Amino acid sequence: MAIEESGPGAQNSPYQLRRKTLLPKRTAAASATASACPSKGPMEGASTSSTEAFGHRAKRARVSGKSHDLPAAPAEQYLQQKLPDEVVLKIFSYLLEQDLCQAACVCKRFSQLANDPILWKRLYMEVFEYTRPMMHPEPGRFYQVSPEEHEHPNPWKESFQQLYKGAHVKPGFAEHFYSNPGRYKGRENMLYYDTIEDALGGVQEAHFDGLIFVHSGIYTDEWIYIESPITMIGAAPGKVADKVVIENTRDSTFVFMEGSEDAYVGYMTIKFNPDDKSAQHHNAHHCLEITVNCSPNIDHCIIRSTCTGNAHTVKAILL
């Protein structure tokens, strides 16, 4: 029969003392925290993963190995080699001629795409208005060509390079051009004027090489006295001479002075159209007046005078 111990020493039996030493000691702070926090329910705070609930590690999702077979290409390599031609051409269509030439230096593929005739035709017509390339192989010589029949693979670009450095008479455009330098970045060598007189003044100040493009329009009563070997040519779509009309109602329309022996005027209509059509007051006025020591080249021009009587369309003094 087992004898049950009683008294104060009964709670400190060797078994109980050994059991107490094996249990972790709880600090006062831990006890306070445990008493302050309510116990969690059976699902509260449990993991939402069924595999974690069962004590197993979650399996990693299988990923196809195709994307890991080849390293990702750098952005510039993708742009140069893999971007479709249509997309590259669309990007290039937003560039002006200077940026387009720089893009052509990046790689062989960009060089081919940046020389696309359609891109250069758009830029060319924006600047010069011609619907066919106007070739200018040498001073005093201009002629238009058919793009499909010309020997050069890109006649639009070739003509652009030949005509690039010049002044443009385009009424109303000069203010827009000079107030938007960012829009026309790279065209600093181009000069724009509202009148032919202002462009001729620019020639005298040696701002450019004396090549003046007169764009579509009717220019009336301008004081056009030429005394240097300038080149003035109409710039318009279609039949150029019909779209660029220079007329005077009070004085001779063009007067060539000494010093203009190698001047060139081409592809425009030159009219003397006085208010008073009688010849009585206009015997000294003409469409063209060529003074001494002058031999200008008048090319592809329509010359007309509405003055009646003995007035002459052209007056030339030859010595």
C-alpha cells in the first residue's frame, strides 16, 4: 500500500523538483503579455495556404524554360535589329534632315532606312514645295527630273543637298520660323523673308550664297533692282512659273544693273501691269530692264505686259 506523503515537504519531492528545473522559466514580462493577450481561436492567425497548414513547403510554380534559353537583348540592339521596318520608318518620319542624317550613321540598317525616298520627299516638299526634284548641278543651271527615271537612287535627297543653303521668300512664315527654334532645329542655315526686297538686302550683307527661292504667291510693286550675280528661282508645286507671279504697277518689274552679269532668274511669271493701261505714261517702264554690262540668264519665265501702245516688254541696252 502506497503511503501518500503530506505536509510541506510533500510538494518538493525529488521528481517534482527535477520537473520544475526542466520547464522554461517565464519572465514577468512574458507572463504579463500572455495574460493581456486573448487566446486565438482555432482559425484566427492560421495560414491561408493549405500546404503550410499541413507543415509542407509550397511547391514552386513551373516556369517554361524558353524565356531562359536566350539572354534578353539590350534595348539598343532590339531597336537596331529587331524593330520592324515600318515602325522605324514611322519614327524617322518625325525627324528633320539633320537628325535623319545622324540616324543614318548608327548602323547599316538605319542607313538604308534613313535614305528612304518617301522620307526625303516629305522633307523636300515641306521646304521647297516642288513636286518634282529640282536639280542644280552647277551655277546658273536648274532643271526638274522625274524621280522614277533619274539615275540617282534618291533624287529628293540629292536635290535637297544642292539647294540647301539659300534664302526663302515666304510671306507670313518668317515670324513662325524664328519664333519656333526647337521645331526647326537644324535649319539654322536657312533664312526666311517676307519680301523679295528684304532677301536682296540679305544678299548684300553676305548672309548666304545668293540663292533666293520665291515661294508661291503674287508679289506686287516690290523694288527689284539687281546689281550682283544673285540667283532667284520660283518655288512652287506643279507648274512653278504659273504659281509665282511678280508684277509691278508703277515701275519696271526687274531692273538689272551693272554687276549682275551672271545673275539668274527662273521659273516665275514677270508682269508689268500698270493701273493706267495706256502707253503714254509708261514708255520708260518694262517687265525686264537690262542696263549696261549685264547679261543675266532668264530661264523658264513667262513675261507679260498689259500696257498698250509702244511700251516694250523687255528693254535691253547692249554695248
